[in-house]
Amino acid sequence: MSIAKTYSPTAAEDKWYSYWLKHNFFRSVPDHREPYTIVIPPPNVTGVLHMGHMLNNTIQDVLIRRARMKGKNACWVPGTDHASIATEAKVVAMLKERGINKKDLSREEFLSYAWEWKEKYGGIILEQLKKLGASCDWERTKFTMDEDMSESVIDYFVHLHKKGWIYRGVRMVNWDPQGKTAVSDEEVIRKEVNQKLYYIKYEVAGEEERGANEGRTSHNAQRTPSHLTIATTRPETIMADAAICINPHDERYTHLHGKSVFIPLINREIPVIMDEYVTMDFGTGCLKVTPAHDLNDYELGQKHKLQIIDILNDDATLNEKAQILVGEDRFIARKKIAVLLEEAGALEKTEDYTSQIGYSERTNAAIEPKLSMQWFCKMPELAKPALEYVLNGDVKLIPEKFINTYRHWMENVRDWNISRQLWWGQQIPAYYLPNGDFVVAKTKEEALTEAHKIDASLTIDQLSQDEDVLDTWFSSGLWPISVFDGVRNPDNAEINYYYPTNDLVTAPEILFFWVARMIMAGHELRETKPFTNVYLTGIVRDKLGRKMSKSLGNSPDPLDLIAKYGADGVRVGMLLCSPAGNDLMFDEKYCEQGSGFANKIWNAFKLVKGWEIDNSIAPKNSVAIEWFSSRFSQALVEIDSDFAQYRLSEALMTTYKLVWDDFCAWYLEMVKPAYQQGVEKQKIDAETYNATVAFFEDILKVLHPYMPFLTEELWHDELFGTRSELDCCIVAQLPTIGKINSQLVAEIEIVQQVVTQIRNTRNNNQLSPKEALPLAVKANSAINYNQYEPIIKQLGNVTELSKIDDAINGANSFIAGTDEFFVMLNIAVDKDAERERLKKELDYLIGFLKSVNAKLGNERFMANAKPEIIENELKKKADAEARLKIVEDNLRGLAG
RNA sequence: GGGAGUUUAGCUCAGCUGGUUCAGAGCAUCUGCCUUACAAGCAGAGGGUCACUGGUUCGAACCCAGUAACUCCCACCA
């Protein structure tokens, strides 16, 4: 049978993924084993796979596969998030295309469209994850609006309300005029924007015009101006002004105390008030107070009991209270009013100005501060214990640098606006009585019971449920609990087994949105943490360091990458460039490296596969076998320690080097049957064959978490014998750490140096690698070169290795460890070049010794350094001296 | 405005408790090889003022102070 020249991933990937599914290898049910649980950060149901998901889910899959192979009951719960505002926006847009206006639909009608949409387009992302190889327990797939999930959310709401931690009130909230809903503080993204600062003149009531000068520039009390000037970025809100505020200590304006002014264009009279809040040296020192459209102004308004005039509709167009420009969008109104003011002579000037504007995370619309009746969740009581978990190390953040950020947020958290004026989501379980009172209960029936305590005559039809739905994060905060039905049935077998989960892999930007809320809910409902480790990945950027985004078009389609490099190649590629907690500069070349690695393994497989056993050949590679076995165990130790610290990238690199360098470049080269002219096929002794196959199998296991498809494909080759249907790499147990012969490893390191030096000698003398050369060793160390002779011969293409007691004059020499080697060439040695080379080494050694001696001669070093450091220095000294002697001898030999 | 992080080879990153003349890895580059698993390969080689300035120390990439650049988070100055 012929083996393909290169590995082609596509067929293998589909084949093995369905094989795994068919045999339920991803399935987890509680049993006697130790659980290892990850809940997926549920992607938006509307989402498509992007590079961030790729990174995130590759990491989770590596962790889950490794846990599975360590004998744990690995459970990875997948699912999607209903993402209320984002999804609702998509559905609204879809309806619009069909010529349907959301306004014309009832709630029920809209929701049925939304569900239809969800069934059709939702969850594409989960299918895409399968291409990546994600070994989720798909039978557990959850959606945050599944019936049981929604019930859990309602339960939690009722629970918090009972504790008095949920309240309703009119507050200034972040209003998204496009989504027509309030959003939480965390959903507002601030961006620096170039704006204009408009200087607008307000006429002062009862003042005579007495000069051309305006108030802001006048320091002359004699000349009382008839105007004052304010600076604002939002001229379209002047109609909502309730007052002008000045600082009481501002001497420029003492004459205005107790006065009132007229709003330009509409000539409404408003008072001038005083408050130290106003910064004297910003703008003109006069602040227009617009309580309905600015948070600070609102607070100022409360303090001074000002009237609230809301001139904006929900979609941020001006309403009739504005009197002018009614129906215009706020931004259009801004431009138009500037013109009107100009015409009225009320616009003194404009200046360019940059300031921070809030945008809705979901719709990207500029946020409008708006007063409205909303539901809030009190945070201090929830935040305090949630902070504790992280501070005392119960929940570990990886990397730790996020602890500070987390603490800062938790200590300064404000009450959370949890209501959204949307339909897609869990409707708030508050029921209003005809008199305006409300009761909170899980169902309308229960609500009626509650309501009867207020008014026994009420009927169920007289109750009306609150229209709003809950913030998506209110439900995703329950995710690790609700996927195991731990809210409704807090003592069920699943939650007791799987919870707390082990690792959470997510992006730092949702540390507060989500991670913190899960910790709060975990503590509140179960008095335990929801997970032990939170691995925070970086942002995937392009190689220029730009964040990958649709608008920049710099994000490759993950599925294209998989098609091009294979899922294994992409997985390896992602991890090769991903330091924990730092952003990663993604470049396709890493995927190329990944697929190149897959191909390397494939070729190594081809080599071994081609071997035939000849039982008449005596075992002759026991040294190589013991050596690789030791190296393998050393690598396992490193890999374990890397994983313990979540250094997945490093663990992968250790594996990469183990396979490429130790296994392929050294071990296989050591043991592979040498080329024999005229012999069609080389044969190999049974011991070597069996050991190599066993090594290969172990290597497949170690590689599996990173490269599940290739390893599974090879695993089932007859090279490894016949396997039962269920004997799969995915459920194989990782090799355990074996005996490490460190002396052997150290000695082979010398042997490797010898081989490299021989190759070098050939290179330097322009000899072909095919030219076999004789080698002599003058051993000063205790290394028994007899046992390494076959290796040196094979790898260095050496005809014979002779032991000598005296240096050979006229041969090319080199030192490995403390032993001298001589290569006999058929050409004359360039004595000058050789002398030069030795001289260089001599200088180095002299310098080296000098520094070591300086240290050893330093009293304070001897007094302060740890004993093992001193011991090490002494050894360095001895080694250097030995080498120095050899070099000196050789130099003398050259001279003589 | 406040806070955090980063800065080491052309690129992406290691460098753990300060202790080899310590400056590393992978990729890329250069040179030579189509050697019977692999040219997606093999064998070699070059490449760095550890951002900068001071300090502590017998000894600093590592600790301290300051400076600069970049990144992120938080924050209501119109």
C-alpha cells in the first residue's frame, strides 16, 4: 500500500469528527471519576466564528482533551446567548427588509418572527466550532432563552427582589436611540470625537444694553452686559435648559446673582443659579443646565430643584416641548440650530473641540442620557463577596494582572440597570395592579396571590406584566449554574457533580460584564465560586497590531484558514503566537508552520511504516532507545509544569521540539537502517521497531490535544496493531513520566556536539556529506565512547572511531565537553586558520576564567553567595581550566 | 484625569528566587545540499547597547527611582 506523500487534512477531519460523535466520546454524564468542567462562553446566537472565537475555543478544546486523556470526566458545555439587543436589532432589520415595521406587530407576533429567525440562522457558530474540532458535549447544548434557562433567570430575579436588591426607579440612564432601550454603563463605549464647542449668547432679563462687550470678557463692573455667553457641545438642547449656572466665587458674574436669562430662539426665561460645581476656567464659566439630557445637569437640577424638560423622543428626535425643530434628529437639529442662532445673532463663535462620547456597544449609536423608569440591581452586597473570591485566590485570574482591574471595578461599582425596553429576552416578572402598585412573582398566578394581599377583589386579567426584558448579562451571569439546572433544582445530581466548574476561558473585556456577575450569582445562589481558574486570552490583532475587525477587513475567515491549513494546522498556528493574557499578533504564517508540523509528523510516520522486522538482527539501538525515553520523560515534566501555569504556547513548543528535534532529527536518524547499496529494503531489529512504534504512539497522545485529527488518523493505522472500535486516541490515557537517565542525556548531548562538529568540519572544508571520514578521540572525561560509536558513525558518517592517547598533528581537531576529537582529512590542514581558531578559543577561555576567578577571589561574593552557586563557580573553573590546557597543547602542537 | 500592562534578534515570544562569558527558542534571513520519510525537507551560519537615565548590589535583562513610546481598563468637566 502506498502512503500519500503529504498529509491531507480535509477527509480525515470529517471522518474522525463524526466517528467521535458516533461513539459519544464528547458525552459526559456524572460517574465515579473526577469531573473536569468547562462551560463555553456562549457566543451570540447571531454570531459567526471570528478569530477571537478560534483562539478561545482552541484553548478550551486543548484543555478539555487533555483532561479527558488524564482520566477525568471531561465535560464541555456548549451553547449560545440570546444577546437581546443585538439579536432584536437583527430581527428588526430583517422585518424591515420584508416591509414589516416592528411597531405594527404585537409582542407575540414579533417574538414568533424572532424565534423563526433564531431557528433558521441561530447557532451557525456552533456548527463552525465543530470544524475546529471542538469536543463539546453537544447533547448539552443550551440556549439562554431555553425554557428552563429562562425560568432560572426569573427565579433569580424573584430571589434578588425578595432580598430587596432589586428596585425600580426613575434615573438617568444610557439610552440607545437606535435600539430604543436603556443599556448598562458597561455597554457604553467611549470614543474620542471631534466636535464643536458652540458659544451661545443668552439675553439677561431686565438689563440694558450698555456696550459691545460681552459678559465673559468683561471685568469691569461698570459695564453691565445684557448678555452672557455659555459654551456647549449640544446647542440642540438649549430648549431644555432649566437654568444657567455660575460659580459663586466667579467675580466676573457677581452682577448676575439673582438674575434670569432668556433662552435664545424660544425666549423662555430661566434663572441663573450658583454652584461650585462649575469650573471657572472652562469655556466661559457659565454652564447651561439641562437636567433632562445630561447626567451632571440632572444631579445639579435635583440639587437646585429645577424643572426637567425632556425635549427628545425615544429615537432622539426633538419633540414638541422643544418648540422648534420638532421631529428633527438630534444631530440634524444641531446643525440647523447653529444656523438659526447665527441668524438670530446669538451665536458668538464656534471652536473645534474633542471630547469623549458614549456609543452603544451593540448598535454603535451615540448614547443619549435619558431619564426613565428602569429596574436596578443593587451591587454593593453582591460585589463584596465576589471580590473576596478573587482576592483570596479561590478564583484565580490568569494572568494575575487582572486582579487589580477587577478589584478596582468591584470597589467602585454602581447599581446595575437591568431592564431593557426590548421584547427579545426574559420579560421582567413584575405585575402591575390597576392602582399602579406592583408585585413580583414567578408566574401571573403567583402574582395574583400576592396581589390579593393588597386587594382581595382583583382578578388575573387586571394584572399586567412589565413590558421590559432583562439585560442579557443578567441571564448569562447564571450560565455555569443554569446549564446544570442548578437554579431551579439546586440539589440535583448534575450541579452537585459538575459545579464549581474548573476553567473558564474568556476575553478580558467581559471580565465585569460576565465573569464578575457569574461569581456574584455563584455566591448568591450556591455560596461557592462558579469556577476555579479564569484564563483570560488576549485580543487577536493582525500583524500590524490592529484589532481584527469587519470594518478593517483584516480578519481572515477562520473557515478559509481551516480549509487551507487544516484544523490542526490552524489550532497549532493560533497557539504558537498566543502569550497568556497578552494580545496576539496573528499572522497566517503561523498556520503554515502548524500545517508544516503536521506534515513532518506524517513523514516520520511514513518512515516507520516502511520498516520491516528481521528477527535475525540483534538489538543494536538500546542506547538510543533509552536516551529518547529519557528525553520524552523530560519533555513530559516540562509540559506538565507548563500546563499547570496555563502556558499552553510553551507546552506546545516543548512538544514541537520533542517531536521535530529529538524524535525526528536525532532518534529516528540514530536508529533508522543505514542505506545499503543494492539492498532494496532495509530491515530493522525487533526491539528497535517495537520501541519506535511505542514512542510514536506516545507522541500521538501528547500531540492529540493540539492536533486531534492527525493524531486520530495515524492512531488507527495498522502500524499500531489492530484496534477495537473504541480504542481511540481521543480517549487514550496520556503517557506517564518514566525513568530519566540524566547522565545518558548529558553524554548524548556531547555526542550531538561531536556529530555537529564533524558536519561542520566537512562544511568548512567543502566536503560532501557523503564523504565518510575517520575520527579519533582523546578522551579526558570518563565518557565511554564505545557505546556511542554506532551513533557517531551513523550520524556523522564516520568510518571508524579510534581511541588515542596523544593529539594527532595535522588533523582537524575540536573539543566536545572536555574531550578532544581529531578528524583525519585527505587534505592538508590550513595551519594558519587552525591557529586562528584556537587562538580565539584561547582568548575566550582566558576571559572566562578571569571572570570566574574574579568572583571566587571576591570576599563578599564568597561571603554572600549561596553554597551551590559557589560550587557551580568552582566547577566552571575546573572545566575551563581543562579546556584551556587542551587548547594550549594543541596550539603548541601546531607550532611544533 | 486615574490605574494597569508592555518594551529582549527582522517577526512572535521565553528568560521562574538577581548568580555560567546569559543573552535563549520558533519563524524569517544567508550559505551549502534534490543524502531512499519529509525541498512543507536536510546540514550549517549570521543576527541583540535586553527602550533610555540613574541607583542598590560582590554581581542586574531581572530589584528601586525617573524618562520615553505603545496598549488596555476606568472616569460626568459643559
